[in-house]
Amino acid sequence: MVMLRSDGTFWSGWRLGENQFTDIIGNGHLMTHGNHVSGRGSKPRAWANPDEVNPSSHVAQQLKLVDALLSGSLSGPDFARAWLAERRESLNMGERLREPFDRALNQAFYAIEDYVIDPELREPGDMTDDDLVNCVAAARELVDGLRQ
């Protein structure tokens, strides 16, 4: 594997032949993700706090959905469906978070797991929309506490 720093200089100690260099650089066979650039097949770096998150990532979308729920511009069911879809895509794309950022964002996930999305299926004692907002607000507070 050949790895490049974000400035394009090689990080690997391997010597490349001209054809290998051309294939990697000239033909664009690089994987880019956020501020990370590396050879094909490698994983993106893990984000340690919300300030490091790539704005076009699915994690960034999850954070925007949290804000929309907390501002009242998104209902509980709409939030839960959209947040779970973004989480699924984040996992599929290999987006990774470091502890404690991962743990804080997982609190929102656990709240959604306990939440019955369809209001017609809710029973007495099930988590309400207000309960969901409170749990997600607590998760957001933990996430905000990680800002640099």
C-alpha cells in the first residue's frame, strides 16, 4: 500500500516504479475522504470531535439532523428515520469516530432504538417525542463538550 500525506508527499518507504507512480497519481487511483488521502482500499482516519468531521460526510448530516430535532424543525419520527439512514450510510462508507465522540453519538442511536417511530404503535410507557428530544439533547451536549 502506498500512502500519501494531505500535501501529496509520500508517507510510505516503498520505492515506486514510474508506471506505479503514474497509475497512482496520473490516473487518479486515490481514495480521498475528508482531509485524508491514501492509497486505494485504506480506511479514513477516525474523527475525534465534531470540529474534525468532513462537512459532506454522513456523520455531519447526523449532527445536522440532531440540530433540526432540537430546534423543533423536524419531528421525532422524521428525525429517527433520517438519522438511521445517515448512520447506515456512515457505516457503509467506513466513516469512523474515536472515543468518546463515538460513545456520545451512540447515545442518540440508543435513544432511537428505544423510540417507537410510528406513533400509532406506541403503548403506554414507550418513549415519547419529548423523551426522544431530551435524550438527543443530552447526547448533543456530550458531543459539544468535545469541541476544541
